[in-house]
Amino acid sequence: MVLAFVAGCGPIPMVKVPPTPTPFTPTVLVPTPTSTATYTPFPSPTAGPLTLVFYGDSVLKVGDVNQQPSEGFSFVDPLRIDLPAGDNVIVSNHGGRRARWGYENLDQNVLRFQPDLVTLWWGMNDLGGCPGIFNRDTNTLLQNQLAALINEHSYYLRLQIDAMLEKNIIVFVMTPIPVLGQLPWSHFTADNQLVWENDHHCDFNPALEQLVEAQRSLVADYSDKDKPVFLVDAWQIYKDNPNADKMYMDVVHPASHGVELIAAEWLRVFQSIGR
């Protein structure tokens, strides 16, 4: 367990993330369907009880549902109060994972539950932190490398969405939240332990915002085609509440007030489609 120290707080456990893969060549990737999908009308979300799966990284909930106890805050916790008691709510959180891993493990972590609606929350890890997109010597953003990682993220997010649409599952896509201030640099030890370098930082948010814009564009593309894919813009919630108390438990994970605001926005989108 690696600990990060935040001003005014005790030690905060940081989630291990896998090493940054070699970036893609920044070319446009377009999923090639194996067959022509025929989309049938979706059941009304007012018809219950529903099975709701929340699938994402540690921003959804710190920890990994399959490996260790989950910690910290999740927007699903306050959301349960407003959902019908008969709904089956499943949180499938996987700290440090990326959209590619999410797609490759979609069957066992999501589809086996036969959900009616799936919420996807990927993106915070997909850029590889400071080492993934910044030059260490100059601390400047490597735009080509950033574009390649955003391209990879969008590709695998689209594959997840398409796999669920083929099964008549409604999809919510959530944007990541901004980093609080600047992001510490990090590196992996010889035994694959993540170490945060609290004396060395990068301005991560401008790069992360480009990923947010790619997610917004992706959801808009589905919306233009009348597909049941909806945006829950957690990024904008945090931008609209920059000084709100208890928005962060550390520099990347939401705290109590943050999850309450995110839950309210998720519920607003949910109710807008009929519930």
C-alpha cells in the first residue's frame, strides 16, 4: 500500500496502477463490426425492477471489487437512497484500470449480470499520469503521445458501448473529475509498486480535459443516431464547484460532498429518460 499525504489530511491510500503501455501510433481507430447490428426499441427505464451496473476505475470507488476491500467514497452510495428498493445495484470498481482492460473484461464484470443500464466511468488512468504524456526533463506536454492515448481510450470505450447496445442495454458515460491542483509524478519500482513523487508535479488537467472532450463528442455521436447513450458530466460538476468543501479525499478521488453532487446529476439524467 502506497500512501500519499495531502495538506490537512492524514495519509491517503493510493491505488496501484499497471505500468504505462507503449503508446499507440496516433492514427484514427474505428471499430469494425463483425456483423450489422440491428437495434430494437429499448424498454422504458420506468419498468422495474432494474439491474444497474456501475463499471469503472477507482474514481468510482477506491480499491478493486475482486481483489481488496473498497475504500473511500462512491457516488453510488448516496444514489441508493433515491433508487427503488427493488433495483439490483452492482458496483464493479477496478482501481488503476483503463478502458482497454474494461472492454477485455466486459463479459465477466458486466454482461454476465444481464443489466438494463450500465454506467461507464473510465479515463483517469488512461493517460498514464505525468509520465504518460509529459517530458520529464522539460515538463512539457507531449501532444502526439496524448492524442494517441485519447484515441486508444475512445476506441475501447466505443467497443464497450457497442457491445451493450447489441444487448439492448442503456449506457451512461461519465467524464472524469479534474485533478486537484497539479498531479504528482510517479514511477514504478522494480517490484511493480507505484511510488508518488510529491516534490515533482505536472499540470495534468489541460490534457485530461482533451479526453473529456473526446468522451462528450463520442456520446453526442450516439445521440445524433438516436442511440440510448447518455452523458453524466462529472467534470463540469467539479468545474462548477471549484471551492466546495469535501470535494476531494486526495488529488484524484471524490469525497463526500463531491459524490453527493455527482449522484444528483446521475439521477437527473436517469429521470430525464423516464424513471
